[in-house]
Amino acid sequence: MKENRKIRILIADDHYIVRIGVVAVVNTQSDMEIVAEAEDGSQSVELFEKLKPDLVLMDSRMAVKTGIQATVEIRRRDPNARVLILSAFDGDQDIRRAFEAGAQGYVLKSATREQLIPALRAVAAGERWMPKEVAHRLSAHNSFEALTPRELEVLNEVAKGLANKQIAEVFGISEHTVKGHLKIILAKLRVADRTEAVRVAVQRGIIQL
């Protein structure tokens, strides 16, 4: 980054209030400026192509195209693009998806100005950024065994409130097989019942309600 050149930031978030808040924070910094605002993931890709900002502050979950999908596309078009994910979710799966998509940083929407500004500067400079609470959340779940695609499908149906018999009908399998999947799911998530399984899965970002 050339000396005296402002960090040009594109913010993508589908909540107007969030965008206004970030703009207000960035405007207090003499070395930064917001060059555009995107309301969804698709628009963020278009604006990135048009403006080539130094940094994209990307909401993880948006309409039309999620922030994760938009990050993948932006990084595919420009491998040097720098993306900082802004999220209300601190689940380990949410964090993993962000970094796997090519983001260089992850910051929570609950972050204060004193936490957000260093994150913006770090990622704009090509560094990786992960707040302590996010790193702790990620490391705390490193020992969990991943669910298989079918187990995820079953868990999603459980989250909809379906009984074992109904789930069996959805997938064309026996109720006994569904019970077997649930037993493994509970063991992998280290929970005692299906209600707790859904709660933990949502908290970790494994499923979305």
C-alpha cells in the first residue's frame, strides 16, 4: 500500500443499519474510505469487478448469493483479493467455511470500533485476522468428528420437527436406520437428545434454521 493512499473498502451487508454503522466507524479513520456498498453477495461481486477495492468487508450470510459464495467468486476472479468476513455467527463451521472460501479474516458483528479497525488494516495489508474469541471457538471444536452428508440430511429433518417415521419416509429408508443415524449424530455432537443436537448444530453453524 503506497504511503498516504487510503485503504479503499467495499462493504457488503444486507442490513442497512450495519452498513451505516461501519461507514461511520471507517469515516473516523484518515487512512480509510468506503468506496461502495453492496446489499447482497451478487452485487458485491459486480462492484468488486468494477471498483477493484483494496478490501471487501463481507457479511457471511446474504440474499441472492451468500458472502461465502461471493468470496469464492471474487477470489476466483482475483486471487489477490482481500476479504474480511463480518458475521453475527461464531460457530466453528461458519468460521471454517469462510477461510476455506478464501477469506483472510473473520470478525464478529459484536466487535467494537477498537476491534474492527485493526482487523481492516491487517487484512488490507495482506495479513490474516482472527479475534481471540473466534480462535478459541474454532480450537474448542477441533476434536469433534464431522457428520456425514446423510447424517446432516437427517439432522436437518430433525430440526424441522419431523419424527423418525416421517424422516424414514422422506429418504425411503427404515425407521430403524433413522434411529441408527440419530444415535451416531448424538455421539458425534456429544449430546443426550435430539433437541440438544439441533441446538448445538445451529450454534456451531453445522445447520441453519
